[in-house]
Amino acid sequence: MIEQPKPSALSKQIEEMVEWLASYGKDNSGGVTRLLYDPAWSAAQKAIQARIELLGLSARYDDVGNLFGRLSGRDPEANVVLTGSHVDTVIGGGKYDGAYGIIAALIAVEYLLTHYGQPLKPIEVVSLCEEEGSRFPMTYWGSGNITGVKEREAVHHINDVNGIPFEQAMHEAGFGLGLHAQPTRKDLECFIELHIEQGQVLEREEKSIGIVSHIVGQRRYNITVYGQSNHAGTTPMHWRHDAMFTSAELIRILMHRANAHESGLVATVGRMEVKPNVGNVIAREVTFSLDVRHSDAKIIEQFCEACFSDFETVTSEHGTTVTCHKWMDEPPVAMDCTLNQTAEDILKREGISYKRMTSGAGHDSQIFGTHCPTGLLFVPSQGGISHSPAEFTHTEDLQRGVRLLIDLLYKLAY
Amino acid sequence: MIEQPKPSALSKQIEEMVEWLASYGKDNSGGVTRLLYDPAWSAAQKAIQARIELLGLSARYDDVGNLFGRLSGRDPEANVVLTGSHVDTVIGGGKYDGAYGIIAALIAVEYLLTHYGQPLKPIEVVSLCEEEGSRFPMTYWGSGNITGVKEREAVHHINDVNGIPFEQAMHEAGFGLGLHAQPTRKDLECFIELHIEQGQVLEREEKSIGIVSHIVGQRRYNITVYGQSNHAGTTPMHWRHDAMFTSAELIRILMHRANAHESGLVATVGRMEVKPNVGNVIAREVTFSLDVRHSDAKIIEQFCEACFSDFETVTSEHGTTVTCHKWMDEPPVAMDCTLNQTAEDILKREGISYKRMTSGAGHDSQIFGTHCPTGLLFVPSQGGISHSPAEFTHTEDLQRGVRLLIDLLYKLAY
């Protein structure tokens, strides 16, 4: 049990640092836009680097632009306790997504160093270069490189919306040129990420901390219904093969089955394209998205199979056809039980309310989770709003997360 | 009972004239594009004018560009028997829509003049300037001007997709300048329009001619469902207010009620726009079109009321809201019973199969129908295909229509 920082001082420091990091990439929407390798991104990394050096840690980049601040341990053989999150944002994002995990790590390490000196095991703060996929069609570029699941070839021939090639952008920011160490790490003891929930569960259930057991698996499909275009006025109802009507029935099947599921499965149809999309013409083709998530891959599989089997009944009645093209199938990733138990013990001892939960959103922790023991901890998001300038978490909640991180790092590294 | 033209000669003449008129506006799609007041449109009207003059009829335009070919009658007091259709096409249209009614009128009047000389009542062939609304947001500009339901003010401030004002286009084609007579006619005895069905009823039921009792009434709505945008991964199903799910339920209600209707009502949802239309975001707003048609306005009203009442049940369950914005409400228009009986008598006598039917599509006849006794007669459309280069009607069917028109005009004018 360690002595914790004074709440008032900690609150002040968190608020200042949230504004400090948000000042890099402040945009006209009132939000923050820091896209991989752009000037705001470079400025933010340089500012974090300066802050790391000010704390007396050694700062270094790897060759894709991940930034590390290292507090060496007394044991020269010990692996690294790594903590942090991603520095990039979506376009018009908020001040907390990613940023909070980096800020919390900086504050926690500063506090531990000041109060407890050198740890047994090295602790590193990481500002991961990219997670959001907002500039290039590429996500988890930072954690993916550290864990070795991404290869340099993956970014050949991909461009941003302005046609700038990924590699050109990387080179212009000073990376990918061999000036820094290769990113793959084999020396990680564990990874701890503090993040805003980006959902409403903690807020609605009035819990301060979420201990994530799994990051859910995700399947995504493009579902296309093929019917027959015809004149809206001259085609009797019973002769129609209406791709829109079929789609409405299929979406209803998905939603009713998902609503009836009591296991926390979620299914979403958020996108639809209709051809020809004219009010007085029966639709010949409708494509809609399907996003299904659950912490158990078998349940996702069973859900999809059951729905797709119902689809056949509808299309055969309607004289239409359907194809379900699966283009993403990410398995669920379990977070580390021991780390979670340690976090739970601390929260119980401190009398802080918490919830064991799954993460419905993806995070760098799901990449680290297959590479080393990983812990993902949530603080509440007001109204569940994220990826928006309106993203907000109360300082009190931010503070509880930082205090938990201080305790955890102490347990793990001292 | 009159002597009819020889089938082989008539077939040849029809086929030649279909290709002749289709040569004005032939486009790269293999179809025909003649948009109001464009060069192809002007060339077609000039070619029809030349043909009219070659027949010895007097040709004249009115001030909006409708072209008339007049065969004077012996009775100076008699009103005009008018026949024809529209010369404009959709973009990438076929050879028959509109064109067939003009060609049939020219052939019928030529035949009658050659074989029976001057009629008692004047007969006029009309090539109506516009029906489709393909260039400007304006439909029935030709028939609407003749019947006085359209006013010149209606085209102030409307432009085509290239930003060309309606009036500029009209002036450049030589109309709207007072060089021709004002279009409104008070001297019409009746109007007869021969047209392709643009549906599959005649083909499927193996009938040669459709005698149209009514042109259906049409209502069109924009229906907007308002829900709440949220993260597809972090929002449990029971907290969602999903505008897409609600829309699927509403479309299903519309389709099930329309399918259960046994009166020939048709309802179509052909267009949908989703906001934000992203696969991993729950839709906050969905707008879809509704097109409802029937020959009885009361039935349309009852159908909409019943559906909209069901809508309330769904939206209150889903915690969403819906607005139904009616932007078109055209009443059904009855065709003339006496004209239809005359046509039926002729067909019975000739042993030609026919069907009394409604027209689910709009035609110039619905504008004339509120102004003077009007008859609309259909020939089959292969596969029901229209507004497409693939539009096709067998010459045999085209010929039966022309022969019916010859007989009808003789009955009405001689």
C-alpha cells in the first residue's frame, strides 16, 4: 500500500495535461485532429518527448514513430512494464481518446519516480503512433509493429485521401528510414492501457472503473440483396422481386435475433446503398453492412448462421437472392486474469466502484493481448460520446484511473 | 366499317417510322435522348413538321413548342379530334415511349386522308413538347399548357443540371417569345393517345390492347425516422434507438399491407438515405420514399392512414420518431367511358384481344382527361421494360394499335 497523491493537486495536473496535449491539433470544430505523421501529430510527439526528458526518463522513437519514455529498473534482466495509449485521433475527435492513456502514464511514472525512486523492473511510457485508421486505410499501426503482427509491406500502395502515399508521409515525418530501432519488442513483461469507455455502461451503472475481461470479436459483412428493377406504377405487388422489401425483412431478422440474445451480443446495420435509389423504381440491388460483436467467437458464428438460414427462407419467398460477404473476422481477445485480479484487489481495498465488462470497441490492448499479459481499464465517458469534440470525462473519474494506474505499476514494477 | 391498310405495308411503314424518329437523339447507350428544347428535340420536331407538310396537312407550333398537324374538317363549327403523344424522352430512353403515339397518329391520318378524304370534324396530330421531366424539374409541360393547368410562372427560376434556366432554353429553341399562338386550347372535341404499356400486364395475360379506365392517383411521401447515433460496439441492444431498425419495420408494414390489398394498390419504397451511413455507427436518421398508387383516392387515403397508425406503435416501442411528409397527391383521372366503349366495340368486331385496365404510370392523357373526353390505349411492352434502350414492342402489336386508331378516328371525325 502506497501513499497516493493529493486529489486536488492530481486533478489540477490532469486537467492541465489534457489541455496541453489537446492543444496539438486543435481544429475549427472545437475538437482535436492529429492524423498519423501530420504536423499536429509530429508536434504532439515532440511535446511528449520533451515532457519525458523533463522527468529525467530516456526518450526514444522506434522506426515507425512510436515514442517511449524509459525509467530503468534495478534488475538488468527484467522485462519491461509498458503503459500508454495512442497519440493519433480521428478527424474532429475529442481530448481523451488515446490521449488519456498517455497522460495517465506520464503522471503515474512521474509520481512513482518522485516518491519511490528507481523501480525493480523497467517501466516504459508509450505514445503509440497510430490506432484509429483515420488517415490511411490501416489501423493499429503502432501496437501492430511493436508486437510484430504488422509488416512494412502492408503499407505499400496505400494513400491518404489526398493521394499521399503512406511511406512518403512516414519518411517526411522522419520515420521508416532506419534512423531509429526496429519496432518489434520481445522484452515486454506486460502492457497496461487506461482508456475512456466510449460507451455508457459505467455512467448508467454508476461505476468508476471498468475492468475489461475481453475485447469482443467482430465480424463485418457486406450483405447484398439482388432483386429486379421495375416500374413502381405498372408492376403489381405479386410480380415484384423487390430488393428493398427483402432487405427490410432481413434487417428485421437480424435485429430481432440480436434483441432476443441475452448474452450481450450486439448487431448493427449502419450503412445501406440502394440501386437505382429512385422513389418510383423498385430497387434491383441493396447492399447493407452488418457488424456483429461478442466476447465469444462461437456465439458470433451461431448468430450469423441462424440469421443467414432465415435469410434463405425470405429470399426464396420473395424471388430474390442474397450474398453475405464477410470482410472482417477478428477473434475476441482476453485480457490477463492476473492483472485484472490485481486491479480488482486495489479497487476493493480503496472502496472504488468497478465493473467487470467487455469492450465493444477495439483498442491497442487487443493487439498487445495476443503478445504479452495485457490489462485494459476504463473510466466513464459522459453520455457515451466519443470521436467527437463533445467527448468528456469528469476530472474525478480521470483521477481515479490515474490512482489505480499508480498502484498497479507499483505492484508490478517495485 | 372501313377498309384497313394491308398488314405487310403497314408493318413496314411503322418499322421505318420508329427508326426514323429514333434517329433524332440516338445516343451512345444505344438509346434515345431527346430532352426538352435541346438540339435533338428541335431536330425531331422539325422532321415531324416536314412529314406533316408532306402529307398536305398544315403544320404549326404553339408558343411552348407543341407541334400540330391539322387536317381540316368540312364542318367549320366542329371541335378538334386530337391525337398524338410526347416527343421528349428520358435520358437513355427507348424508341417507343411517346414516339409511338406520334407515329401512329401520323400514319392513321395519312391513311384516312388518302382513302376517305376530308373528314367532317378537323383532326389534329400533336407532337407534345414535354412529358418526362427529364431535363427540368417540370413534367407535362406540353399537355399542361394546352389544357391551361400550367402557367408560365411555373418555370421561372428552374434550371437544368447544367444551370441553364428553363426560359433561356425555351427562347434559344425559338419558343416563349410570342412568335407562335398561345398554347391554351378551348376547341378540343377529344384527345386520343396511343402508348406502350410500360408494364407486363398485357404481355403476361396475352392481350393485344389495353383500354385504360383510369390513370391511377399517386401519393408520394418522404418518410424520415429519427433515432440516436451511437457506437456499434459499446451500445447494448436494449439501449438503442436505431433509425435503421425502425425503418426496416416500417417498410415491412407498408409492404405487408400492400401485398394483402387485393384491389391492385401498389406501394413502393425505392429510395433510402441513411445518416451517418457508416457500418459501425447506429443510424441516427433514415429517410425513405413512399410511392402509393390506386385508381380510387379513398383507398390510397385509407392505406396510408392504416400504415401510419402502425408506424406510431413501432416508433413508440423503439424510442424513435417518424415524420411523413407528403409532397405529391395527384388524384386518379378517369378516361372517357364513351370513347372506351367505342374502342371496345371495334376490338370485339375485329376479334382482337383486349383488357380493361388502369394505368399505373402517368401520361399526358391524365392532363387532357380533366379538360376533354380522353382515351388512352396501350399496346404491350416486352418484359414491361421502358425508359431503357431495351424498350421493345413487336411490330404486330404496334400495328394492331394503329389499326384501332384508324377505326376510332374514322368513327369520331368522319
